[in-house]
Amino acid sequence: MFYIEISNKLKSEINNLSEFSDNTIFFNPEKFEIAVNLIEKRHSEEINEIKLLIQKNGYLVIKNLPIEFELPYTPNAPDEIIQKKHYISEINLVFIGYIIGRIFSFEDENKNKIHNVFPSINHQEYTSSLGSKHHLSLHTEIAFSKFKPDYISLICVRKSKNLSPTLLCDMKKVFEAVPKHIWNIIQNEDYFIRQPATFKSETIYRKIKAIELEENNNFSFFFNFIDGMMVSLSQKSHEALDVIKDYVYKLKEEVLLEEGHAIVIDNHRFLHGRDQIQANFDGFDRWLQRIYIRKK
């Protein structure tokens, strides 16, 4: 696991950003951004190391972030109003988003820039971030769109007693391991990928290329191995996709997030997912928060 433990000085400065939050989370974004820029200058060496490690490794777990100790119960439904005494986890996430790039969201997806990720009692069978009874197979976030995030960041608000690690796969390693003729098929064939259930609009499949060469000569991957989400248009492309999937699961790794931990994932290079969750719906289930980030 690639990780960095931030200094207590930086941790304290991030915690002090709470003066810019109230029950609307961020009531003065201009002052918040100015404060983050000042922190970046004072801790430039440490923050530059974070950026370099993300670029080098494709993901990074950031440890020793401020923790909030007076949490409400984990929500049970996506439309549940969450009242927190403090908004420390949100501040951590937005700080990370600001130093890496710019936070954005899709209007159809929860209409929030910060997504709460937890098992929903009414969505247990869903193969989405709200589900719990099924594996959330490895996937590119927003794989159906060229406007997918450059990075996603997840923070652990509450770790459940029933451990549920985040699954990761470095597609760079998969690219090196899979025979070239398989990649030739993948590159020359089209696939359809469906919008996830977290989007409120009607079911839409979009035609995509599963791999694209970027301007910097790095590949960007568009895969979604959740059942029914990625559809092949020929037997040849279906068989090639199965080969890729086999390698993805052979090369996957696990990362367990705890309170005070956040992870930043390069969404062009890494797939992510999780195993099924043993949810109790007792207010103490696993609770993460997520943001999408674009490069500056």
C-alpha cells in the first residue's frame, strides 16, 4: 500500500479550516480557497510530495487527517438529511481537492459535490455505491463519459466492525501482462457502457473505446466490470474483455481505510471497487465520502 502520514502541523492547519464551515458546510468558498493557498505555501514541500507520490504510484492513502469524534449515525437512505456538529471529513476532502485540482460533480448524480457512500437499506440489491449484498466490481469511475474525473478521493468517516476494504487494480500492470493481440482487439472494438444507478436520469448506454492514448503518451482506461454495465458488440470483443477481467482480478490489491484516512485514485490508470458489505443498518455501518477532481 502506498501511503503518506501528514505532519501534525499540517493536520492542525487543516483542522483550523473548520472556521469557514457551518451547517451549510462551506459558506465562504473564496476565503476557504485563500486559506488553502496559504497552507500550501507554508507546507509546500510536504504537499508537493503528496502530488508526486500520486503521480508516480497512481494512488495514495493520506493518513493522520483530522477526525471528528461526535458523529451522527451512519445514514440509511440517500435522501436522508445528515446533520453533523462539525464538518471535518468534508473539509479534509475539499482541502485534498483544492491542492490537486478542482472539484466538480454531475447534476444528475445526487446533485452534490460531496457524495456520501454507505449501504442503503432500500438499495441492498443494487450494484452501486448504495448497495451491500453484491460485490461492487472493479471499474473506472464514470467510465461511460470522456468527462470522467481525473482523480477521485474517498475519505473514511466511519469504519465498520465488519471490515470492507477498497479494491484497486493498476491497469498499467494489466497492460504489461496481457498479450498484445488482446489489447489490439480492445483498442479496435467499440463497447457500450451504461450510466450507473446513482444517476437519476433514464438508463443510457454510451458507445466508448475502452482504452485511449492521451497527449502525454499515457493510456486512459474505460472499463466497468459490474454485471450488465459494459456490453461487447461482437464475440471477439467479448472474449478479449473476459481476458482483461481475469488479469484485473489476478492483479487486484486491497486497501483498508480507517478514520483519519483518505485515498486519492488516478481514475485514468486505476480501477476500484469493493467486496460485498455485511450491513447491519444500526447506525454504525461503513461510511465513506467521495469527490471527483479535475486537474488544474
